[in-house]
Amino acid sequence: MSKKLEYELFTRHPDNPILSVENWPYKANSVFNAAAAEVNGQTLLLVRVEDYRGMSHLTAARSDNGIDNWQIDDKPTLIPDVEKHPEELWGIEDPRITWLAELNEWVITYTSYSQGGPLVSLATTKDFISFKRIGAVMPPEDKDAALFPVRFGDYWAMLHRPVSKTMNIQANIWLSFSPNLKHWGDHQEIIHARMGGWWDSVKIGLSSPPMETEQGWLILYHGVRTTASGSIYRLGLAMLDLNNPARVLHRSEEWIFGPKAHYEREGDVDDVVFPCGWFNKNGTVYMYYGAADCFDPETVAQRNETRDRVWAAISRLDDKHREVIILRHFHNLSYDKIAQILFCNKGTVMSRLYYARKKMKEILDSTKGGLQK
Ligand code: BMA
């Protein structure tokens, strides 16, 4: 494993992605951004499923070990209820689950999407088979919400991420309180995007629900930075006071996990890791995250096959041609830099490259299917 991956706080499961459309019992474009909970001794994922219209619903998948042998509901578990909830017209997305022991039920926070914009909705369930909707609890635009599992005084508390339309105001994490889960107030901003060069400079949002620890509420959040080739979604941590969640005790400066594996780097939206669930099982934290909004095993298989064939062709070149190909195409060095490294002139580099490419094309053409672009 490369040093860069080792620096991260979480270790990827070798069977990742552990769930993809390939496993799905019905037609879907992608499955991602699942909420997670331990239910009756099993791991339950409430998975966001995007259909071929581009709209999402939620489907439950259950497994004894949380890794494989998933039993997936053979039809959608929770679908938009447009008649009673027009705010769900374009789908329901990115759920988070919290167990409310006091009420003896699970509460699901999710994003409802319609022409009004994305907003935060709540539903409750005892079994992930039937659900009771509390409905829309925040006006748009607001997403990335999850509840704390306990009341603070008389009030339930929720973290969420409203978006301001005012120029130069980033999207930040807010805290709100409610006496009954339906009506929310006492809104306050508690963690903000860090501007400038930071990895979480453009927007941040809660990822998985707050996790209770002895030191405080552990908050996992995603931070977005925009680059010339798009946005990068990475993860950071913060710690909130156990009795007063408005008090931020600590916040990590560095990101602790980011897109590195091929299934995180390439998908419908490149360079995204997006957890909506995690839990602590015997001292190990299991984090479930969506990767690049989609994982298409066929594309990956094709790409791997192409990569293997290219490497096989490279290995058949003689040393002096192999080294120019590697320096130019894998290290992206200029002709001048390569000439400097190989103690030759630029003309020699160019002619070796010309020959090496011609030779590789011959080799690839002679193997099945030619080089796929
Ligand atoms: C966020 C949400 C997520 C999505 C992410 C990356 O704004 O819409 O559902 O995974 O963008 O595209």
C-alpha cells in the first residue's frame, strides 16, 4: 500500500465496493450514500438508489457481517410520496439514521428534492418496513442533516447544512433544536467552511450522524474544495461538547480520508467520498460511504484490462524505449527534463519516443481488440 493511503485514518475493505448496481435485484443506475445502523444483530444499510430517470429512492440492504451476503429488498423500500409531500417530486436522497431510545424508534433524516430545491425531511420507523413521515422540517436549500440520539434538556437537536445565496458566503454546518421533531428553532452556525487554500474551503456538510464518545460528540463531515478539474470531497473530524453541542471543542486541520481508490476517483461524479453512516463495533468504527456517486464494474473491468495490456506491451519494449515511455507518459516529464535524466539530447528523446509508440501500437494491434481509448 502506498504511503499516501497509509496516512489515512480509515482502512478500505479489500472487497470494496462492497455493494454496487451489480448486486441490485432491480434496474438502477447507481447505489450510493447509504445510511447505516445495527438492527436486530444485523447491519442495515438504507441505500440511495438512483433510477434511470436520475431520481432517487431508498432501499434497505441487510447483512450479518456488514460486508457481504447482503439481502436487498427486491423493490424500493421508501419511495417519494409526491401526493402528500410534493417536496419529494424529484426524489429522496442521502439518508442518515439515528436511534431515539426515548421514543423506541429510528428517525431518518433525508434530502427531499423538487423544483423548490433540496430540503431536509424526517421520517420514523420501528422496522425499516413501514415508515411514518414527519415531513419537511427545513426550507430549501438545506441538506446533510442528522439528529443526536438524545435530548438536550427538553429539546431534540439536529445538525444540518443550509446554503446561503449571498455571494462569498460558504455553506456551513448549523445546529437547531426542537421540542417535538417537527418544529425547529434556536438555529446557530457551529462549524464553517475555512476559505482560501483549505481542503474544506468551499462548503462543508455533516456526513454520518454524531457519535457519542467519552470526550464528546464526534462529528464526521465532508469538506469540498474546487480545483481546475472539479470538486474534491474529503472528510474531516470535529468534537462537540457532550452537554452543549453548540460548543466546538476541537476540529481536525487535516482531512482524514479522501478519494484515492479508483472507485472513488472515477464515477458519475469523480473524486467523491460521501459517508452517511458509521458505528462503533467492539472498538472499531465502521464507516459506510458512497464513492464517486456511482460504481460501474464493467467500466472498471474494461479499464483494468486495458491497463494490463498496455503494461504487457511496455514490458516487451527494450530498455531505452521503455524508459522514455515511462518518463514521458507516467511521470509527465518534458522532453528537456527526460534528456537531462538520460544524458542525451532532446532529438534523441523524441526519436526514441516515436519508435517506442510505433512499436507499442504494433504490439497492441496484434493483441485482441487493439488499444481501447
Ligand atoms: C452532494 C450531494 C451528494 C453527492 C455529492 C457529490 O451535494 O448531492 O448526494 O454525493 O454532492 O456529488
